[in-house]
Amino acid sequence: VDSDTPLSKLLKVVEDVGKKSKATESVVYWMRMGDLRIKDNRALSLASAHAKKADVPLVVVFILSPQCYKAHDRAPRRIDFTLRNLALIKASLQKLHIPLRTITEPNRRVIPHQIISFLEHLNASAIYANIEYEVDELRRDIEISKAAREKDIDAIFTHDKCVVEPGVVLTKEKRAYSVYSPYQKAWLKTLNANIPHFLENYPEPHPNSESVHTMAKFGALFDSLVPESVVGFELDPADRAKMEQVWPAGETAANEILQRFLHTKSRSSQLAAVDPLAEGAEDSVKRSRISVYDAERDRADKDTTSRLSPYLAAGVISARACVRATMPDTKNTTKKVDGGRWVQEVAWRDFYVCILAGFPRVSMGRPFQEKYADIVWEGPVLEGAYTDNQQERLNPKAKLPLATAESHIEKWKTGWCRTGYPIVDAGMRCLNEMGWAYLHNRARMICAMFLVKHLMIDWRIGEKYFMEKLIDGDLASNNGGWQWCASTGVDACPYFRIFNPYSQSLKADPTGDFIRHFVPELAAVRGPDLHNPPPSVADKLGYPRAIVKHEDSRDRALRRFKNPGEA
Ligand code: FAD
């Protein structure tokens, strides 16, 4: 990690922890939005070991911050998923006599102060947390580390999100990789060279003594309730019920979904059932999803991918546990991780975290490849991403009237999407309705690239919209995915490789089930017409004609990417 990034600054600040010993009455673990689990949770495990050694209670705190969620464009679905998981965690911790205190803090700038006061109130000697790699969060943790040190409290921030943490897999020049394939090879080599370290399974916390319930400072903490919702992020009850069914909360559910991926066959139609845990008669162990993943992962009409991203993004399951599960025998350390296609996808997740940590500008609305900063987008340009001051600015060089560009954005995103490209409309309606469910990587790429290359709309507008809808919204992966599609990112799709939505549609949805389900206007259409309805068919069925022509849009995108700054 470069020496001037917020992450390296945080790591520098925490180098001094443990040098002062202070009489203690407790140890605190600060659970964050990305580590909602008890099993194999590094910071929780370390905090528990510390508390046991010092013979004091372990206390868990969770801060709900609507202001942070707004700045990060968090989806109400993601917040609801957080709360559902948190309620289960609270119940599990309660059985171990470990209190979970939930604090709602409206002003995010006050969080460091809030945390220090909490630690002082509990006379805690240490606070443990897993690192969040977003810039604001790193800066906040630096502030907390410094303030804690002044009070002789150790603030310990540990890596936990990735299989191989940022700063370990580096080029010969000791820099972060900016091309995926050599990164992935080096990642696998590093991992296999020290499996016991990288795939360590961190023990669950020790129980507190039962007497903690009657101790003045701690007993009341057990009464703290996990709220049902967060103001400004309430989920419509029907959506909530749907999300509960599709994405059940909890570590047991996450593990069942992992096991289903590893050991059962995919359904011929993924739309047969909404509930991912409801196994159909077709499931068998003959050819598991993971064994056909490489061949079938791009199918939008089949249930072929793991569907673990909401659980990985929220940390309901660790990435380590996912990789460990692909190995036949984790006790035998001569066994290696095979690095099959699925594990490679998990490595993409690590890669994007490394990019976020090593090149923090990507999370501040900047393209990774600065040469594309001046691309002329149609319609508004989004500035101040991930800050409290997001705003859309008019683009003076745009050619289309603002109203047309804005209507294109609306047709792509909100309501009953009507771009006239069935695969794009199906994907976007699926996103709006399901928050993921059937929108795996290929489908996301098709929708994202259409917005950026066909409509020439600023990728940051799409990135924000995805975050507001996705239940697995994750800054590193979402930004990485968007910048890949926009050709502005690290190791991105070259700008001249523009997806043809019709041929992509034929490949991703050969049965047409995906389109027919989400675009019922076209339910009666059979054959290739479904992917590219002729005007007479579209008109008859009330389906819109394509809002832009593929060839013309392609030419415009090629021209603008070749000459950034020119319209
Ligand atoms: P599988 O195919 O089973 O893969 C296993 C796991 O590997 C995933 O759960 C995920 O954690 C990781 N993974 C797979 N592909 C990628 C990838 N390309 N980049 C990073 N990690 C990957 N993923 C998110 O978790 N959150 C996001 O907000 C997000 N936004 C995206 C936006 C765009 C425009 C694109 C193109 C991709 C985005 N992705 C995002 C990556 C990817 O689409 C999802 O992780 C994946 O579709 C989830 O489905 P799955 O769990 O069945 O994945």
C-alpha cells in the first residue's frame, strides 16, 4: 500500500497499540456493516481473547449512521438486511452473555467522540474493529486511534474483509497491481504459500461470565434494542417481505446457500422459485453448480451462480470460509486452493478492495484512468460521489437536449424500464424488483455498459443508482464493476469493446425465460425476435422501439472515447 494512502496512515497509527497497559473493566468489539457474523470474525475473535485474558467482559457495539448511509447511497434493502442480521446476532450473543449495544448517531462527524465516550464509560482498555476501506471510514478510524491513544486506550483495526488483504500481493516494484490477471496469479501463489495464515478460521467468542447481567455498567446494555428500521431508509413492507424470503438473514442461511452452490445442481429455470433455499426436484448432486460455473455463470435464465454476494458484502459469511469450503480437506496443509473459476471471482472482490485501498481517488468519483476524466457525457454529470455534497452539474459540451438525456436516464432506471432493448429492460426491472436475485455479473455488465456506451450517460449516475437498489451494494465492487464497463477503470474493458445488446442477450438468455419474466409485454414472442423485436411486433404488443440505434451509439462512443473532451 502506498505510504500516503488513508489505509497506510491508519496502519501506521495502530503500530503503537499495546504499548501502554491500562487497568481495564472491559474490552469492546465494534461491529461494522461488513462483518455481521460471529463465526470466523477476526476482530471479534481477537477482542474476545483479549477480554478472556484480562478476565473482563466483552462488549459489542454497532453504530447506525443514516448520514453515512446517505453519503454512500446505501439501499434501504441493504440497511434492512443489516438490521435483520443484527437482530439475530444480538440473540446469539445474548446466549453468550455478551451485550450488543446499538447506537443511532445522526451526525457522522460525532462518531469518534461517541465511541471514545462509550469506551470511557465502560472503562475499556481496548477497542477492536475490522477495517473498512472506504476513505471517510479510514479517516474516521485514524481520528479514533489518535483520540484513543490520548486516553491510553488501544484501538486495534484488523484486516478481515479479503482473503489476502491489501498490501500483500504487490508487483516487483512493490506497488498495487493494476491488471487483474497477474494479480490473480500472484494472489493464488501467495495464498497457497501460507494457507494456515490466510485461511485461518478465527474462533467464536468465549462467553462472558453470567454475572455480567447484574453488573451496573453492563446489565443495561442488554436492553438495547436493534431497531426495525432507520429513518430515511425504511423499506416498503411488501419489498421487505420479498427480501426476507429471497435473502434470509443469518449465518446459517449463508452457509446453506454456500452448500447449495457447492453440492447441488442448478434448476433449468432460475425463475421456478424465488426462494433460493427451496430446492426443486431437479436438484441433484450429480453436477453441482460450482462444477458447471465456468460454463454457465453468464446465463441470466438459469440459477447458476452462488448468490452469495449479499452475504459477503454484509460479512454474514467470510470470504475465507467460502474459499476454505472449496478445498477438500482444510486440515491437510499440503492441499492447495485450486483457483478454479469461482475462486477467481472471489479474487476479483479482493482485487477491487486493493484498488480502493491503493488508489482512493476511485472512491471519490474519479476515473482510475485520468485520461477519461473529460469524456463528454450526455445530460448531467455527477460530482462529489460518496460525500455529503453530491450534486449533478450540467454538461456544457453535451449534444442532446437535457430533457432527452434525462428521459433516457429515466427509461433506463426508474419505474417500468423502457429502453426498447429487452435484455436491458429485463435486467433493470429485475434490479428494481429484486435488488439482485437474478442480476448476476453478466446481466449487470450488459445494463451498465448500455447506459454508459449506448446512452453516453456518466457512469457515476449508474453507479449511484445501483448502490441505491442493490442488496449487495459494496463500494469497491460496484465502483470496480462500473469503471470496468465504462472503460475508465483499472484493467477495464477496452473502450472499443462495446457489447452488442442483441448478441449478449442471445448468449445470456437463450431460452428467453429471463426476458419473458421481467418484460411480460413480450411473453408471447418466440425465437430471436424476443431479443430484438421488429417494429411491427413491438408496436402491436405496446413495447417501445429502441430509444437509440445500436450502430449509431457505438460510433458515438468510439469517437468520444478516442478523443476525450470532444463531442
Ligand atoms: P458469483 O458469481 O457466485 O461469485 C462469487 C463471489 O465473488 C460474489 O458473491 C462476489 O463477492 C465475488 N465476485 C464475483 N464477481 C465479481 C466481480 N466482477 N467483482 C467483484 N466481486 C465479484 N458485487 C458486489 O458484491 N456488490 C456490488 O455492489 C456490485 N456491483 C456491481 C456493479 C456492476 C456494474 C458490475 C458489472 C458488477 C458488480 N458486482 C458487485 C460484481 C458481481 O456482479 C457480483 O458480485 C455478482 O454478480 C454476485 O453474484 P454471486 O454472488 O452469485 O456471484
